[in-house]
Amino acid sequence: MVIRAVFFDVGYTLFDETRLWREWAEWLRVDERRLFTTLGEVIAQGRDHREVFELLRPGFDLEAEQTTRIRAGRPHRLRASDIYADARPCLANVKARGRLVGVAGNFPSDVIQQAMLDADLPVDVVGAPDRWGASKPSIAFFQRLIDAAGVPPEQIAYVGDRLDTDVIPARDSGIYGILIRRGPWGEVHAPKAQAMDLPVIASLAKLPYVLRGLRPVRGSTAEMTEADAAEILRLLKSHWIEVWIDGGWGVDALLGHQSRPHDDLDLVLRQSEIGRIAEVLGAAGFRRVEEAARPFNFVMVDRRGREVDLHGVVFDAAGNGLYGPQPASGSGRIYPAAAITGTGTIDGESVRCMTAEYQVANHAGYDPGDADFHDVNALHERFGIELPRQFARR
């Protein structure tokens, strides 16, 4: 699946609407808790959220009240401060990969447009009922979206917090609909989406990896969380097994925090220790995966699907780690002595890892995926390392 355009819903996807609902509670002179409780009940029953106003104030005319609020200088507007922390970097990442970025929802176009400008979001297309002559969840709305994208529907993704107005009608239109689990609708709809085997993400930070298949939406591989990585490293430390962290977790160790999802934990160790580490992990419930296994490199996985990728090296007199066969031509893979001097932290504990310079250099020479792009740019921003040309932000 090749995704060439990604559209995002507005409320509870890019922007947190909590402040807007609180302003309505103040305008209606009702207790906030009462309003949010009523909203939750309406959502749980699958009813239109506009019924909240009727329940709180019978005979309420939403359109008239919105006009009154505008005249009173209190319009229903989004602010840059409402944006979720993961929204801007996600949109920047999607756009940097050459994909069209769109925002399409049921807010008026001027509200969306102003919010995009205020929040400085990199958006190519804005869609709204007053522009497209249709609103969600109608198929006509998503047909306008397809027209605006300019690519076939199977090459479009739409991210929203609701099944009924976002994901299901998008998928009925041939678009790859993805539910984000946040906000009052997202929390209620996520279990239903998972039961229907529909894609669910907990954060926009995970979206780029879903789009490129680097993080399967519903794959068999479990995520290697920070707590998981720390647990495994503590286990090895308790057995006096020395390791250096490579790969994605090696990058996040250097950064000092988890910046993206990880499928595994890459460990470099002495070849002489590879049998003992296999025994220690085996006793902890991990088994060796024989597929593509080599004496110096194999994967171990536990019942939860957590993977540890082991890389055995032999150190020469200069301290370089020789990895795998070393042809006389000198073309074998080597971890330079300087590369294994890195240090970082995982879950607050100091760990050994590859240096940032090695990580950046090791990513050069091939077409980067989203995870590579993220990792190298994060190291560039943190440590000021010059970017290889193919990683420069476009």
C-alpha cells in the first residue's frame, strides 16, 4: 500500500476541543462536570453531540447562539494553544516524505484556515462543508476529499477520532481510515474499532510508521516499550553481560527518552557471550528464531512478541568490533572502536550505546524510511551533526 495523501480531522485529532466545551458550559451557565457527563452519555448512546445543548437547555438554537457569541466577542474558535503536541511534528514528517497533507472536518473553513495559520501547520488542502457543499459522514464529503487529493482513494489515509463520522465512511469510500484514540469519542470508539479489526493509533507520533508499514497497525510484533527495554537490560546487567545498544533504541538512549515506537531491541555484544545471553533470555521466556539465524546474529522473541536482535562481535587489538565474516578484501562489517563509546539513558538508567556520529553515518547510503528519517533528524537537532543529503528536510 502506497499512501500519497494524508488528511486529518480537526477536533480531538489535531486540536484538543476541551477548552471549547468548557466555554460552552460557561456560556450556558451550567456546571462543567454536568456538561461533560451529558456529553459522555450522548456519545455512549451513539447520538448526535448537538443533543447535549438541547438536554441542558430545552429549545436551544445552536446557530442563533453561535451568532450571539460572535457579536459578544466570544466566537467558537480554535487557538494555537489547543494543538496537540504530536500534531505539528507528525504533519511535518508526513509532508517531508513527499505526501500531500490535508485537513478536512465539519468546522467552518475560516475557523480551520485560521487555526492552521495560527498553529503554523504545514497543510496543502483545507476541506470544510462550506467549501465542499457536503459534510461528514456523507460519501459526498469524502468524494470531495478524493478529488482534492488528486490521487486514487486507495492512496489516501484519513485520520479521525470517530468511527461513525470519520473511519467508517472513509473506508466505505475506499480511503484508508485510521482511528486515533483520544478525546471523548476516541476513547469510546477505539474498543469497537479494534473489535472490527480496524486500525487504531494512540498518538499521531505512530502514524508515519503505520503509513510505511514500519509499525503494523495490527501485526504480530509487540512494541518494545521503554519499560520493556529497561527490564531486559536490567536482567542482562544482573548476569554481568556487557552490551551496547544499537538501532532505534540506541538513538533514543542518546536522546534520553522514547521518541518513537520500536519493534525490537538491538544489542551488540562479544561473540563469546552470545551463548550465555541466549541462555539468560531463554530462562526469561525468550526463544531463538531460527529463520535467517546466523551464529553471530539471531533474534529471540517471547510470548508477548517482544524481540531482541543479537549481534555478536569479536574485538581486535585496536578495539574495533568485527561483525560476521571478514573477507581478505576488507569488506566485512566493522563497528569502529570509536563507535562503541556512546552513553545514554533508558528509563533513567545509564546505558552503553553507539555514538550519535556512528548512528548518522550508518544510516547514509540507502533510501531512508520514516523511522530512519526521524532518527537521523532527531540526532541532528540534538547534537548538531551534519545531515547526509538524503535526510535533509524537504
